[in-house]
Amino acid sequence: MIYACFMLFFLTNAIETQLTSTGAFEISLNDVTIWSKLQSGRVPRVDELMQIIDSHISGGNINANEQFKVQ
């Protein structure tokens, strides 16, 4: 169990490092960009991203069943 937790920790850190080292990272929801690493200069935190998505859904900007895509 502990081994699996360590592996998950290192794997997610490796993915985060790869994402932050690349140039463009954008998240679109219903063809509307809700996050751009090029504009903000960073990758969003998970809680920050969930709050943005929630505000778009509850604000009536999109249908709750719409898919979002990462570019």
C-alpha cells in the first residue's frame, strides 16, 4: 500500500513537471478557453480549476453535460 502511494506521488510529480516545462497549456470548456498557461504563466491548482469549472457550470455559461478538453 505504501509503495503504491509513493509511486502515485512520484508519477503525478513527473506529470506536473512535464506540463509546467512545456509552453502552451490551455483548458477549454464548450470551445471557450477557461485557462491558458500562456496568459497566466502557470498551471492551475486543482482546487482553482474545479472552482473555475464550477462557476462556469453554475453561472449558466455551459450545459453541465458538456465535455471539456485540454490542449
